[in-house]
Amino acid sequence: MKNILIIKTSSLGDIIHTLPALSDAKKYYPEASFEWVVEDAFQEVPLWHPAVKRIIPVALRRWRKHSWNALKNGEIQTFIKGLRQQKYDAIIDAQGLLKSVSLAVLARGGDRIGFSFRSAREGLSSLFYQKRVVVPWGEHAVTRARALFAKGLEYSLPDTVADYGIDLSRLPALETQNPYYVFLHGTTWSTKHWPEAYWIALAKSIVDAGFGVQLLWGNATERVRANRIQSAVPKILVASRKHTLSEITAILARARGIVTVDTGLGHLAAALGVPTVSLYGPSDPTQSGTLGLNQIHVAADFKCAPCFKRICTYTGEKRVEPACFATVTPEKVLRSLIVGVDRCVDPNC
């Protein structure tokens, strides 16, 4: 195995979940060169891992909306040419979708490796693999990826702690206040949002203890929320601009601790091993929670949680919105955060 192609195009959390599998494979095949097909919005992420020689950016999301333009300007043809530039000894489709296996089919080389019919997210994708790997549903996404690589590349699945392999020297150097905590408050589902009043209460407690708090944002809505929290707690710092993923990673890597809702950046925090408290209301941390060193999950203790719903349908009395987060109080989160920092063996904690 000299040249191996990985196809995992999105999303941020899914890409991060695949990094430990790459670390495993690199240990077994130390001379192998790895290349990665990834959505252009996330092309920074695989390059943080020293085993990745080249990334091949793709824009499937954009091409679906503007396919004619992509064909006319030669963007799709350029991608295919780049994909077929190298002949691979193995092609691993870690996505398990028809769109991802279509990219695997375009690549040149050896066996296409992917999940079996019952293991893939879209079972029909398995028809196009030469090696089909059975991985039980219910396993954590990191474990599933590690099993796929191990069985597909024919080595024993390691029983070690997941090693995300992120090389911090590849991140930008930033001037940041020290010591500080980071709040990751943005997420796509409305039901995953921790109440704003709770963020304010937690920020006050941390600031009163003499530490800094940084709030990051990725869109206008998140920036407005961050500014409202800052209005209530003026000593916290809100990012003055939207940071790149590499800049965000540098900020997270240097933090004393992180509090996050269920979002892709939370998995990034886990990959860095920073003490992190992740908050779960409608989702289940056992299947897709943050996995790594210094991770603490605080899940709602509510009769309909986890509900896996994007919109809260609870009709009973509500103290907060969504209702299940009434059991995830700022005091409980603060206690968990203190425990996480105290357990951390990193001298930066």
C-alpha cells in the first residue's frame, strides 16, 4: 500500500471523525501516501494531519445548484483531472453515499473499499465496492471509521484511544488572552441551542473567577447572539470577524476549557484534547457525541430526551426553550467544566 485515497467530503464533524482512522492506517503503513477528497469549504481540515500529502477539493453542494455553470467554466473537468492524476492502491469511501461512491468510481486504481449494504448510510452504494466492510450501526462514528479502515486495509483494529493526529504547528499563531474559555454557542438545529440566559449566567461565573471568555461566530445570527451575551457580560470577548477554520482551531487549542452545544466545532475541540463540556438535549452523545481526551457530556434528563427532533414539540410547562435544557443548568455545566479542567494533565489547562 503506497498510495491510498480517502473520500470523506463533509461535514466538519464527519471529517474530524475520520482522522483517527487515518492515524491508525499510517501507523500500519508508515510509507503510505494519503490523499483526500473533501468539500472545498473544509479543505483545511485534512491538511492538519501530517499523513495527508494532497487534498482534492470538490464542490458537490454548489455543483448541485449550479451544475451548468460548473460544466461551462470547466470546474468539474478540472476536478476529475486532478482526481485521476494518481493511481491508487486502495480507494476508501468513508461516506457511504451514492454521491461519494460516484467519486470513488471516477478514481483510478485498486480496490474500492466501503461499508456493506446494511452498514452504509445509503445501502446501494455498496454495489460499487470491491471490498465491503460490515460495521454495526450504533457504534460511534469514530469507531465505525476506524473499523472500516482496519478491515478494508487488512490490519487489526487498535484498541487504543482515538488519535486525531492534528499537528498544532500547522495552525496559525494568534495573539490571545490567557487564560481563557471558549463558548461554542452556534448550531443548526433550534432544539440544540442552549438557552441564552444560561450562557450569560455561565459567562458571569467564569469572569467573576478571573478568567476570560471568548465567543466565536460563523454567521450573522450567531454574531448577534454573541453581542447580546456580551452586552450582559461586557468583559467577555466577541470575535471581531469570522475566522477561518484554521484560526478557530488555533483559538480552541490554546483555550483552558470549552463549552459547546452539539455542533461540528465541538468535535474539533475533542480532537484537540482540550477539556470540553458538550451539551445534549435532543441528541444522543453515545452515538455521535464528542470522543477524545478530557471530554465530558452533559445530557438532558427529561422524559422526551433524546427526541432527535429539529423542532421542539413538547406541550407541557416550559421553564426554558427547548424544555429539556431546563435540566442542564449553568451551575451543572460549571461544575462539569471545573471537573474537566482539574482532570486535565496538559500543563496548559
